[in-house]
Amino acid sequence: MLKFIFFVIGLIPLCFFLNYWVITIMLFLISFVFLVEGYMVNFFCNISYYFGYDVLSYGLIFLSFWICCLMLLASSSIYFNNNFINFFMISVMFLLLFLLFTFMSMNLFMFYLFFESSLIPTFFLILGWGYQPERMQAGIYLLFYTLFASLPLLLSIFNIYTSLDTLNMNMFYFIQNYSFGVYSYFSLLLAFLVKMPMFIFHLWLPKAHVEAPISGSMILAGVLLKLGGYGILRIFSLISYLGVSLNFIWMGVCLVGGVIVSLICLCQVDLKSLIAYSSVAHMGIVLAGLMPLTYWGLSGSYMLMLAHGLCSSGLFCLANISYERLGSRSFFINKGLINLMPSMCLWWFLLSSCNMAAPPSMNLLGEISLLNSILSWNYLTMISIMLLSFFSAAYTLYMYSYTQHGKLFSSLYSCNSGYYREYLLLMLHWLPLNYIILKSDLFFNWL
């Protein structure tokens, strides 16, 4: 376990001495080593000090490695413009390190500590390499939304320690039906619901996404939103007793909120903003599927979190590729791109189809599992699910058809087929998203 941590720590000083691409290649190398080692078991193994991993951590640690590699691959404009490149690499390395610590922690307090620490490098990424002057406000939104909700979580963690004399996550599975108070239930969940983010608490997300650089958007959509889902999956064994009677609150908010956010998506005129709001809708389905506490729901939520991490990150890369060519993310300028970048149209199609859960993507299997879970709770949820599925396809088609078809913006008279690096970047998002479904039984094994 420690070998991966020390490898990343060792890369931090090397950011000042080695070339940008050498660091990227070394990160890819350690990703493949981690993939090959693959201990896909449903109990913690490879334990070193307080760190270890099981199936649930394994997928999310690999996603963190993978997205951080792709972040460096996507951010070449920072390298070519020499825009504080060393500090950028160090920010990415620290973010990766905190994410590894978060997913590897077996102690609930250490999980909380690193869960909060991951905010700091993200804040610096948005503040240092964002595009517009509003990035300061977006960073403050991100920071204070999360910090406001996480203080009650800290108090609840201390309460758990005084009640149970342990914060080891292994032990939580053996403490069935321990009755914590309603305060503990809400305070344990609130920080994770803000991080997901659930509808109502989602206002920081579109702001942060729109102002963040491409690397910030990728890590936000790819991994940081999954911290909330991971935290909920870890602590639900403690609060399942109260959850049975109180989870309907979140179910209602998530399903109705998902439909409202899908309608908001159809009103967007900014590419990044649309993809950011679609993340809120997808995370709403994940949360609603989790809350009935069924086997289908818990497994499906894990799968959809991984699938959404790859798919959403890929869509942000596509939006950035258009932005680098046209200097704008507005739909009014990004139209008829099939004439400007004909080859890139295929990748728009492939990732858009994954976003609306077309087979054979992992999104489809995850959503089917979650639909089983939600419908088993109450058949009336069928109405929200139908609207969610329909509008999910509607806003994705709106995005695809508006950007690719129609008349080319009048100031563009050239054809630009894209770089090899960009096609590699998109392929490395799409391939795992569609090929992991061949080994999908692993995602149903962790319970």
C-alpha cells in the first residue's frame, strides 16, 4: 500500500527537475502497476499502518490515478504557455496524494481529515489557472459550502468514538442497529450530500466547473463528486436503523430535483455549464438509488459513480478542445463543428451516447441497477424516473446536435482535425468506460 503513496510523494520534488511529459508517463506507469496488482476482495487487504483497500476503494483509487494522468495529458496548453507549470504539477500531485489517502483510510477520522484536505489543491487549481475573474467567487463557494456542512460531521465522528470506542471502518459492519440520534443521522449525511452534490446543495458546482481550468473540471467531475458517495457507502452500516424510516426525505428531493436540473440543462447556453448540471442530475440518481439500502442500489451506485467519472471527464475534455479552437464555450459560436473538426464528431457522438446510458457503456448497467432499487421502494417513483431518463436523452441530444450540426460560425473558415494527444486522451476515457462492463461482476462483489 505504502509503495503507491511513496511513489507519488517522490514525484512531488521531481516536478521541478523532470519534463512535464516524463511526469505524465510515470503516473501512467504507476496506474498500470496498481491495475495489475488488483486485489478485488470485499474486505480490507494490503494493510499498512491505517491504510488498506477493498473493492470499493480499489475502483475509486484507480479512477483517481487515471483521471490525474488524463488531467496532465489534457492541460498541455499550460505547458506550452509555460503558465507556472511546476506549481501546476505539484498541485495535481498533492491532490492525487490526498485522494489516495482518503480512499485508503480505514479510520473514519483520517478519512474526514483527507476528505477536507482535498479541497485545498482544488481551490488553488481554480484560483490559479481558472479563466475568468469570477473564479475567486467560485473558489469561495466551493470552500464554504463544503466547510459549513463538514463541521457537524466532525462532531458526529467524535460522538461515534465516545459511543463505540472505535473509528475503524471494518468494525462498522459488525455494529448493526446501534441507535444513533436523529442529529447524528443528519450531520453524518449532510457533508456527503453537499459534496455529491444533492439538489438544493448543488449551487457551488456549476460555478466551480465553469470557472475551473480543464484539469479542475476533470478532477471535480471525475473524483471529487465521488467522495460524497464513497462516504455514504462507508457510514450507512452505522445509520441504517434510522435510515429505514428517514431516507424517504432524500429520495423525494433527489428524484424531483433531478427532473428540475434536467430542465435547467435544456436552458443552458454554455457547454461546460450544461455538462456540470448533467452531473447533478446523474448524482441525484445515484443518491436516490442508494437510499432504499438494497443490494441493487448499493452496487449500482458504485458502478454509476465510476462510469460517470470517466464519461463526464471526457465530455469536459471535448468542451475544452472546442474552447481552445474557438475561444468560447457558447452554443451560439460552437455550432456546425462537424465542418471544422470532422474526426472529433465521432468522439462527441461516442461520449454523448455514454452520457445518456446507451449500451455497452457502464452507465447503462449502473442505471438499470439503480432503477431496480428505486422501483422496489415505491412504484410511484416511476414517474420521476421516466422524466429523468427522457430529459437525460433530451439535453444530451441538444448538446450534440447543436454543437455538431447547423451552419458553421461565420468567422471560421478553416478545418482542424485535432492533435494525436487529444484523440489519445478521449480514447483513454472511452475504452475503460465500455470495456469494464465485460467484468462487471466485480462491482457487485464488494458487499
